[in-house]
Amino acid sequence: MSNKTLNTEQGHWLLAKMGKRVLRPGGKELTMRLVEGLQIGTEDHLVEFAPGLGFTASLLLAKHPKQYTGIELNEEAAGRLQKKIFANGYKIVNTSAANTGLPDASTNKVIGEAMLTMQPDHRKSEIIKEAFRILKRGGLYGIHELGLMPDHLDPAVKDEVQQSLAKSIKVNARPLTRSEWCELLEKEGFRIRMVEENPMDLLKLKRIIADEGLLRTFRIYFNIITHPHARQRINEMKKTFTKYEDHLISFAIIAEKN
């Protein structure tokens, strides 16, 4: 798969094609709690990993940080988002979150949502290391990711959930438990400051309305109904989420660089 164009076989880009803007496992509510927890101000130098089509970027830019840099690997998504950003000091860089090219200790806030989940564990660590490298001492790294529960989930069940998710959403999703996410951050030198959680209700009607509003929800459902292939794929995703809903959750974690 080329990183230049959006692969709408992947679940998140398929939903985006149907008109869904909020593609985070904990929904708009958990994203807003994460953004508020970061306490972004007008003097902040802010980096966002994998901004995608820019829903969270719009929330971040409303805080008027001094600088904003979006690190987006997908060329099409990066190009679309760059067209929306016009202010001085705000830019999109088409590169990997594991190798941003930014200077050491050059920013004081980093945020990334629903992107570590889609990486193998060694790649998760590479991205977290990069966040640590570009942050100043005392800087904050906020993540919003898909999680597993309970904390000591049977390894066999964990493997089953991960494999079923990967098959359903066409991405090698590897969610972790709360303690595993925290340990991954701590291993790279971070100190956990906040952990929030929300149900993983991405495709439930109540969550879609809360995230998108009634009018856009109607448009999304109309698009799904009139696109049979998309409808079949999304129904398969929904069945998988429902089957494992007792083990799926979402986490927002803020960690500080010591």
C-alpha cells in the first residue's frame, strides 16, 4: 500500500470516505478531555502525530499555540490538511512520526491519537522515543488509543481480539491494556500524569450523533446505505466491535518528560 493515497480498504479511511470526521476510539469527548488536559496556551510549540484529516487539529489550533507542526505520513492527507492551515508558524510535514526531522528538545507539547494502536510494539516504542527526543524537559505527550481490558487479560483472548480487529479493519491493530500503555511510556523515560478512559463505541448510533451531530449522522448513514461494499465492510467491523465489547476500551494518557 502506497503512503501517498488514502487506502479506503482500511477501516478508518473507509469511514472517512462515508463522511465520518471523528475517528478516535473514545470519541470527541475523550479527545476534548485530552486536549484540555494538555493545557495548550499561546506560547506553546505543539506537534501532532498523524493528524489525518484534521478534526483534532482544528481543536488544537483554536487554542492558538505559537507553533503547530502536524507530522503526517500519508501524502494525500498531508496535502489536504496543509490547505486548511494558513497562519504563520503552522505547517504540515509529510514524514513519519518515528523520524520527524525536528530538532532535539524543540517542542513542549506532543499529541497523537489512534496511531500507536496501528503499529507493532517495536514501532510504538520508536514513535514514543521520538516524542521524548523532540520534547523539552517537563514537556507533555498526550495519546488517545484503543485499549484492552481487564488489565490482566488472558494472552489467548488478547491475541484473538487483536487478530479479529486486524482482519476486520484491514490494519494490524494491536491495542494494549492500561498498564501496558503506561509501561510503554515509562520505559522510554516518561512519567504518567493522567489516564482517562471511555467506552469504545465508535460505530454505535448514540456515539456517532454525539461526535458528528444529527445532520452529519444522517449523511453518513445515507452514504453507507447507498454504497453496498462500504455497508458490508462497516457491518463486519461493527460485529467485531460488538463481539469483543467487553474487552475493548479507549484510553487518553498524558505523560511528562522527566
